[in-house]
Amino acid sequence: MADTKVSLCGIELDNPIIPASGTFGYGYEFAELYDINILGTFSFKGTTLEPRFGNPTPRIAECTAGMINSVGLQNPGVEKVIAEELPKLTRCFNKKVMANVGGFSVEEYVRTAAMLDACDCVGWLEINISCPNVHGGGIAFGTSASAAAQITAAVKKAVRKPVIIKLSPNVTDIAGIAAACEDSGADGVSLINTLLGMRIDIKTRRPVVANRKGGFSGEAVFPVAVRMVNEVAQRVKIPVVGIGGVASAENVIEMMMAGATAVQVGAANLVNPFACRDIIAGLAPTMEKYKINSLKEIIGACV
Amino acid sequence: MKQGLYTIAENVPLTHSIYKMKLVGDTSECTRPGQFINILIDGLFLRRPISVADYDEQSITIIYKVVGKGTAAMKKMKVDDTLDVLTGLGNGYDTSCSGDKPLLMGAGVGVPPLYKLAKELVSQGKAVKVLIGFHSASDVFLADDFAAIGADVTVVTSDGSVGKKGRVTQYMDDYTHVYACGPEGMLKSVYENCTTSAQLSFEERMGCGFGACMGCSCKTVTGYKRICKDGPVLFKEEILWQTQK
């Protein structure tokens, strides 16, 4: 029997499959389609201290084997998330969930993370210092090792649960930033967030998304993600969560061989709402095909 | 929402750019006129959301305009080809508030969802008026189909080449509720000219089509709404035009 269990920052997952933040809401839309308790866990919609509408529409542009989004962290704010969304989430999901935290200042990250840390259903805090769609916040922290370290240290001081820092690929040395997070106490890192991209409508000569540029994701980014996960895994000892273009059980195994302890699935959920269910169903047969008895054994096989 | 495989039973042109496709398969999630389906197309990343023109126990009919890569690929599809489709998306129109004399207003490719709506309202014994607008005589479709089910149809063309000349909103008269679907400019004009309550169906670029990605959000009087999940139909009373974009 293929063993799909992995351990992420001390919490055991039935399998390494984690729907990525922003592609799975707070879970309940997908719970109408299948029992989401089959997931390892999921990372819920990025949550900020204050409610946010996000960017103007259109927010979506199609690309070859991928898409650009410029949603801009739309969310009802942490208080409403805790009061309204998490009760709905826990009615359909009985495992620990990953709380994704966005912000615009160190203090904001700390306050939001501390509030979510106090929620029983939250197992990990994923600190998004890499959202490309918000001006002045988010990505500024994710593109500087010292700022990433500062956020990590401040959040770590305020919470008890494992802290995973979500990293931006729009940098020259992602491994250096990951190392700075590790040195400041991060329990893990997740990568990659979306790559900055842009499309222009050649008929109107205007950008397709209203915010001009957005985050590129989907199967096209998979090789970039594998490379960056591998570089980071070579550099740090803390667990790496691999994200970027994952759409199949084979992709999951490849990402784990690159160094990922667990794997997030993003854009694929938006095209096939059953993507994670199908990937999980494909894990055991794919492991058998490649003579893998336990997924734990292959983590970092190619580091 | 359901995902399923559907077999193309018909794919025929209605005008030079408008096509009708009939898909056979599970229609159990089609519960209201004004909903849409989301079609996976080989070689394209995102699904294509298309409004439902009609449905019954066995089939879903869509009427689409060829405007980009997705619809160009659809146009070439053959009878007996199969498609991966998400069905039962969106809220659809509420027929319970139509009153006795509902007015259905559509323009261009906004006309199709009004067809099933007209059928339902006629079957409920309502005196259904349909006011549909097109650029020119060669763009007109579905007008005879509305008449065949017993609706009172008025065709309006911008150039006056057939029916009345001008815009549909010039001919609104004697109605109890308005149902509209069309370009944003037309919807805004309906909103401004309508003297009763109304339901307006909006279009937006979508990511997923089922409420997960927040790609198609808009601001309303009652908070942020996702066009794909909380819409595409919004009540007149909840629309905020200033901040729509």
C-alpha cells in the first residue's frame, strides 16, 4: 500500500496535496462538489486586517497554459473571516487548515496573524509577503531579504503555531530570502507565488487586466517553480512547500523530488474544480508505477 | 454545479457570427433561466462561460457569438464531439417577481438567456413582451422563436433596417417588471429608464466561473458580489454603477 503521508512542521498530513490560497475560497464552495477532508489541508483565501475589495475588473487574462490574475487580496477582513467564514469552513473541513495572511505593514501582519493563531482550526500560518497585486505592501517585503526577515521575526514572536513564509519568484535570489526567513525563525517556506506578467489587447491597445499587470500562474510556470523549490531546498533545512503549475500526481512527485515536503495546487482548481480530488486519486497508482513506497522517501531526492 | 461530458447534437449558424449549439447530457443542475455553463476547450487554459438559452431533461442549448479563440474553436466543433462542461452556474432570473406583464429586454448576444425565461413566464400564464435589439437586419436571431412560444416580440435595429429604429430602451411601455441582458451601456440605460423593479444580467471576465477566484467581483448596495456565483443577475435595487468598475 502506497504511503502518501507527510509531516509538515510537526503536523501529519494524509497526503501532501494542499489547494493554494486564492483558488479555494474558504473551502465550502468545493465541499459542495466533493468531501474536502480527503485533502492534506488547504490554504484559505488571503486575509488582511481590514476588509478589501481588491483591484478593479477585469482581473483575469488568459495566457498559453496559464492565466494572469490581479484580484488584489479581496477578502472581508480578519474579524469577519473569523466570525463568519471559519465557522462555515469548520462545518465542512475537520482537519487543521492553513491560514494565509496578507498585509501592508509589519504591525498589520502581526495583528492579523495573532488573531488567526488563536483559532482552533488553524494549523499553520502562511505569511504572504509576495502578493504581486497590491501596491506598497506585500511584495515589497518579499523582494528584500532584510524585510522578509523582519516580518518573520515579528510574526514568530506573536504566534504559537508554525509560520510558513510564502515567497515571491520575482527576485534575483529566492534562496537567499528563504535563508533569511529561516534564520529569523520561520518554520517553513512556500513558493512560488505568481510571476509578474502582463497581456495587452492588440485591438484596444490597452492592458487586458485593469491593474495593467498581474500574477501569472498555471502549468506554464511549473518548470520555474521546480527550479526555485530546488534552489531553496538546497539552501534551507526547514520544510519547503512547492507551488506553481502543479496539475497531476506526476507533477506532485517531481516537485517533492525537487525538495518539497508538501505541494500546493492553485490555478488547476479554477479550471477543474475536482483537480485536487483527481490528483489525490492518482497518487497511489503513480507511486506504484515509479516504485515509490512512501512519499516521505522522495522528498528532496534530487536536491 | 456539476461537471459532465456532453455530446454535441447540433452546432449551426443563426447569423454570420451567431451559432447555436445543442448539448446532450445531464441537465439536473440547470434550475433557472439566466444561468450559464463553462466549457473546457482543447488547447485553451480557462473555460469559456456561455449563457444557457434553453434546457430540458436531456439537453442544453447555448447560442454564442464568435468573438475570440474559444468561440472560434467552438464554431468548428462537429456533431457527436464531446465537451467537458460545468453546468448550473450562476443564480439565474427569479420569475416569481415578474408580475402579469413582464418585459424582457436583450441586445445582441444578450438575447439568448431571455428565451428560456420567456418560455417559463409564458407557461406561468404571463403576458410576456420581448424587446430585442440588434445592429442590423442581418444580425437578428431568435425573433421568430420568441413569437412561436407566444411572446409579443418587438425587434429594434440601430439602423432601422428591420423592425423599429434606435435602441430598445426607447420602446419600454406598460410592464410590471423588467428582465434584461446585454452590453453594459444597454443595461445602464435600462436601469435609468425602468420605472419598475428589474433584474439585470451582467457579463465579466471570469477565472473559474464558480465563485472560487474572486476574478469577477463587483460592488453592490448589499456588499461585494461575484458575478459568476452571486450573479450574473443582479436586482436593480442592489446595483452601484459608479463603482461597478
